[in-house]
Amino acid sequence: MNDSRRRDFLKVAGGVAVASGLAGCASQAQEDGEGDQPEGGQEEPGGGQQEEQPEEEQPEEEQPEEEQEEQPEATGEDMIRVAHMIPDFPAVDVYVDDGEEPVFSDLEYTDVTGYVDLGAGDHQIRVTAAGAQSLVVFDEQVSVPSGNTTAVALSPSDGGNGGQESGASAMGFQLELFGDQNTPPEESINNARLRLIHASPDAPAVSVLVGQTPVFENVAYGEAAYFDLPAGDYEFSIIPADAAMGNESNGGVASLLGDGGTSIGFLQQDEEENESVPPEEGEEEGEPETEPVFTFDASVEPNGVYTAFATGYLDAEAANSEEEFEVVITQDVIDGDVVEAEDD
């Protein structure tokens, strides 16, 4: 054995021997003289007495209060998204409950987010100017339903009946929640679904036609309606709801519209059939057709669900705004799956 290894071994062996000796002395002392120690302390070298120090108590861990009501966890079936539909309103950030980071950031006018998980129940929704947490425009407890939900930011309005203040001086913020019907349509011929959300502050209640066929009827500001239809390409016309509709030339299709605006008897027509044909000579002209206030095109795919947001001002000049009336279309469901928000 070389010298270095021998020295290391001796160090270890010597340490074990010393430790064993100390252990033996301690054991003997306990047997022979443990009771001779004065109460309340140990004898110090030189005959002094050392007071016994109380053991320091460790603080108990605080237990969470059981009385606080816990929000149900999201299961992937309860989801929400946000649509910013307030003309002339700046971009916003959206916070949920006590979150320090916004769930949706820099949401601008006409932006629609994807869906994120949010359990059904009461949640504190706070909306601030984008990048400025101190500028709060909305902070209320909102009861979120189960299933899929679209929260739409709307400006307070009288639905186009007059008396609304104009432009940015009258900016306000309200949040309306709409339950989403994102399950695939049941009827095989009507294999797509379209929803209209009326978000135009100065527009009256409207109806929407394909050709002369009513698709949505009498949808007022802040309201929504669904309609199932075959996949394909369509041109939609928006007219005031009080315009004449449902005459004999429509074949009574309006009577097929049930609650929620869903028709199971709607069939797509060719564009040529939808075009208005002037009466021939000698024929009496029927009821004059109402001129649409707006037309828009939309293509819907099988197993797809869509939302058309009617927003902006019908009379932008009177509203002192540059945001004219328009229709923003989003695809909510693609091949049976909802469109979720992308990670930043």
C-alpha cells in the first residue's frame, strides 16, 4: 500500500475509532449520572449551569380556505372567444379573473379571436386599452354558459331609432354573450350552418335574402340567428326588416322558418334563377322589390359553421365616422372542429 492511501485509511480508521469511543462514553454517562443533572439545564464546564433552550416551533403551512368557491376546471368542451365590433373604438386587451397577463392582446376593431378554454360559471372579465392596464373600459363579473360562447364587444345603441350621439365622443363598451351552435348540422342536405350577428349601431332590424328567399328575418341590433343550408357559394342581400317579404312569389318559403331562423327545406338556387327578370310586355308588374342596403358573398363548406357579423355604420357620415357598414365572416368550425386560438 502506498503512503498516500495508507494515510487516508488511517484517517478514516482513526475517525471511526474516535466516534465509537465517544458513543461509548455517552452511553455510560447516561446510565451512571443522567439523573444528577440539575433540572432545567446542563452543567457547564467550571460548575456553571446552562439553561435549557426551548425548541423553536416551525410555522405551520397555511391551508387554503375551503370556504372559497372554486371555479370548475375547463374540460375542452367549455370554450370562449371574443369579437371586437365597436366602430372607432381603440384596440383592447382582455383579462380573465386575476390573471396578470391578458388572455387576448391587441384586439382591434373587426378582429375575432379563436376559442380558448374557460369553464362555465362566473368570471371577472376586465377589458383595458391595449398595452395600458390602468385604462379600464370594462370590469364586470360575467356568467359564462357551458359549451362554446362568443363574447361580442358592442357599442351602446338604440338600434337605429335615432338620438344616438355621434363618433368617438359617444364611445361606450358593452359585452354581449352568444351561445354557439357548433355541432354539425343534422340534415344531410343542409350540411353547413351560418349565423348572423347584428352589430351595426345605427342599423334598424334587418332581414337577409338569397334571391327572394328569406334566410334571416327581423334580426335586431345585438341579436343573432342561425340558418342551416347546403354547402356552396351564395350572394346575400340585406334589407330593412319592415320591407315587404313573403309574398306569393316566394312560394311560402318564409313559413318554413322556425325558431332560431333554421329552415330544413331551403335549397340552393342557381345564380341565374336568383336574378330578377323584368316582366314581359303585357304582363302586370308585381310588387316592387326592395333595394338591398348591402349585399355580400359567402362560400360555405360541408360540416362548416360560420358567423357573419354585420357591423359599421349605415350612415357613417352622420355618425362622424369612417367605419362604413360591412359584413365580417368567420369560420367557427372546420370539419367538425372549432377554430382554437393560436399560441403567441
